[in-house]
Amino acid sequence: MKIEGKTALVTGGAHRVGKAITMTLAKAGANVVVNYYSSDTAARETVAEAEALGVGGLAVQADVGDLDQVRAMVAAAVDRFGAIDILVNSASIWQKTPLPMGDFSDWHRVLGVLLNGSMYLADAVAPLMQERGEGEMVNIVDLSAWKPFAGYIAHSTGKAGLLALTRQLALELAPEVNVNAIAPGPVLPPPDYSEKEIARVAGRTLKGRWGSAQDVADAVRFLVEADYITGEVIVVDGGERWAPA
């Protein structure tokens, strides 16, 4: 798809990897809809940066795990820009859910964002894309889709499910809509990581270093522009999966 003049909705698009994706699509000429849950200031700043590039921008607060809020957000985006051509499901919650749970509220919250939210968005925008004869969806998973992270059962399950959803949507929405995924490895250290932890993770990759949010955003742009790729996942991890243990 030619990105210039199109409209992209990026969930979790106000900061970190989500912001890099938003700005990369804006630099390519897309109007951007920045979804956020609580990062109001960051979302508005991101929109302002995008608009400074000469494209349209819209910040919309919505809990993607809430179907009514998702539908209202999509309606607001369409009312502003007339269409949604690109959907990037980047919103995620990094939260431990150790066993036994007892209280399943965190489980429901994490999966609500990763799986329900991504499905709600896909369901809402797919008819718009099919009516226009083209569309691009990119889901952000991670390495836990293959290798579970201890203590993060909801996150790992959600990401694995999102990868399966990617392939199912590619099947269901063909031929008009392409649906793919990106699986980042270590691209942005968590704020609480020590220098020792950062170095340890870097040592797990074949590249011997961390990547960047821009590496992920560049892969998203590639998939959006690649008309003959659907149902696939690109791993952006510096070779972490294949590094010797």
C-alpha cells in the first residue's frame, strides 16, 4: 500500500514503540490516529509532532478492551478522516500474573487488551477496508509467542493468541486486507533495568546489543508497503532466538 494520504490508527501509539510506529507512518505521509488509555499528554504531544510534518492527527482516549469504546474511537477517526486504511495493534500491558492467581482481574485485563482489543479493532475496521478494496493490519507480538516468560502467563498467552489471530484474520479478510505481525525482541530496556541487566540481555542476541523502537517501526512500514505478504510474522530481535544458550 502507498502510505501517503492514507489514515493509520495505532493503539498505544503515544510512547515507546507505539510512538515510533506512529511517527514513521506520519513521516511517510499518513494521517495518524493515536489511541491511548492514560497517556493524555504524551498522546497530544505525539499528535502535535505528527501534524508538524504536514499530516492530520487525532488523539483518542479509549480502553481497547471495551467494545463500545473501540467502536466510538473508530467512528471518531472515520468522522475526522473518512477512512482507516492501516491498523496497528500495539497496545499491551506488561504485568506479572503469577500462579496461583486467586484473583483473575489481572488475567482478564491483560488478555482484554491483547486479544479482545485487537479483535474488536479488526472487526470494526475490516468492513471499511474491504469496502475500499485494500487495507493493512499489523499486530505487535513478541518472543513470548513461542517461548513463555516465567511469571507472565497472561502476557505470554495473549501474545501467542495474537499471533494465531493474525493468521486467522489473514485468512478471513483476504484478498483485500493484509494481516501480519511483528515480534520485537530487546529493543527498549524497561525503566527499572540496571546496567548489568541491560548488558545481560544484549549478550543474549547474535548482534550483541539492543535494538531500537525505530527497528520495529521500520518493519511495520515494510509490511504496510508489501502488498504480497499476508499471514506472516517478522521477528526483530537481533537473532536472540538463535543465540547459543
